[in-house]
Amino acid sequence: MVRQGGVRKLITEVLELPKELVLDLPRITLIGNAQLTVENHRGVILYTDTHIRVAVARGEIVIAGQRLTLRSILPDEIIVDGTINNVSYIS
């Protein structure tokens, strides 16, 4: 017997669909240590110039660095600029 999450994963693989869309996962893109994009987010939890916490479907993305700024917050993506030292996923 296949669980509900297993069915979604199987469909994603068979139909070659983007996993982040079907499984409600975040997509994180890091450009060097200067810019980070989080797609498929649920909002900003914390915002300072050294830490940004972003809610995602199954936890949080924690971004640590210096001079962090939110370049843009859109319904489907957040762009962070600054010097990024660490990115963590907390479930």
C-alpha cells in the first residue's frame, strides 16, 4: 500500500513534474554568498540585518549573515541580498 505522500512522489517522478510544486517544497537558489532566493515560501518570520527566518511548508529556512536585506517579497518568492554565511533548514 502506498501512502498519500508516496503517491505524490511517484506521480512526480513518472510525469517528470517539478518536485517543489507537487510536494509543496521550497526551492532555494544561492548565488555565491551575495544573494539567495526562496521560492514557495509562507512568509517572513524574523528579519534583522544578521538573520532572516522564512516559513516554508514543513519548517523554516534560516539565513545568517551580515547586512542582509530583503530585496523583494512576492507571493511566490523572496530575494535576500547581503553577505550570506549560513543557510539552514529546520523542520
